[in-house]
Amino acid sequence: MSTPILTTPPTATTVWSAILFDLDGTITDSAPGITASLARTFEALGRPVPDAAELLAYVGPPLLDSFRTRAGMSEDEAWEAIRVYRADYNGSALDTAVFPGVAGLIERIKTAGVPLALATSKPETVATRILEAFGLAENFDVICGATEDESRSAKADIVAEALRRLREQGHDVSRAVMVGDRSYDTIGAAANGLPTILVEWGYGSPAEAADAYATVYSADQLAKKLLG
């Protein structure tokens, strides 16, 4: 049963029972590596390469859906694009950086004893490798991402699975919150009854923050929203 969306404003005494983080655009500045791989994918498929703004729009949503809806690919074409993209991106997935202050905040959350989960549309194996490379994986109770066959790729399904794993470990998720940078995070969290705090350093537009519980512009401000 979904948890009701928290509607009261956060205060210094607000205690989140669990915190879920998105990855791309929230923890890591991965857009340069993703868009470069996407450009090479379109080239390899003999398709026109979208401009920089259009490529950036692919960062965040499930990629299979984007190939179908944004690029107008058929189901078979979209799967071929996924195959080409993954072969290229898997070799450069670590061509990214953690946003300033975010690693320290994640460590503070762990120290505070608040259950922490990753909920990303990136394949789970790749997401785990990225967190391990930056020494962050050990701070997460759950690392949840998309499955390789895309049977779990919608953000709502990923958030649901992350919450299920947290519950399975005995954690309270009755006052859980999502931290992300795109409307897809807000929509996926809301489908599970969670409020979302959107970070302004990610890849979303101001319009995407319309349904967010709160927006923050720095890791310090996010820390106050999460830890009081």
C-alpha cells in the first residue's frame, strides 16, 4: 500500500524514515559521457545526430522509451539502439564526476543512521559500478536500477522495488522521500506516495519542479531539508 504524500513543510524536527536518491544529474554529472555515447550510437546506426539540447533530454528517462518516442524508432530499432549504446557507454561509464558536496552529504546520511537507497533508471549493474568507483556504494542500504531486459525501467517501478527492498531489510519507509532532478523522479515517487526534493544542479528545467515538494540549489541546502 502506498504511503500518503507528505504535505507539511519540512522543519528542523522533520525526520525522514528513508531517503531515495536518483543518480544521473543528482549524484553524478554524467550527462557529458551519456550524450557523447548517444551521439556515437546515432552515428553507428546511420541516423542524424540530434543537437546538444535534444541529446540532453535523453538523460533521465528510460532510454528504450526515449528511442521510441523521441527518435521515432520501432521496437526492434530501439532495442538495437540500446545494444549499440550499452556497448559504447559501458566502456566510458566512469567518465563522470560527483557533484560538489554530494558525497559528503551521502556520508552524513549514513552516519545519521537514515536508510538510504539508490533509485535510478540506469542499469543496476552500471549504477553499482559507478558508486563503487567513487567509494559511495557502502553508504547505500539498497542500490536499485533498471534491469538489463528493461522489464523494470519506469521510474515508478524502480522506486517501488527500492522501497520493497528497504522494507525487506526491516526499514521504515512510512516517511520516505525521493531526491532527484527531473519530473520523471517526481512522477515515479508520487506513484508510490513519496514527495520529491528536486536539485537545481541537475538536468531538469524549472517547469519540471512544479510538482516537487521542494527544490534546492546546493548540497548544503539539501542537507538541511534532509537532516534538519
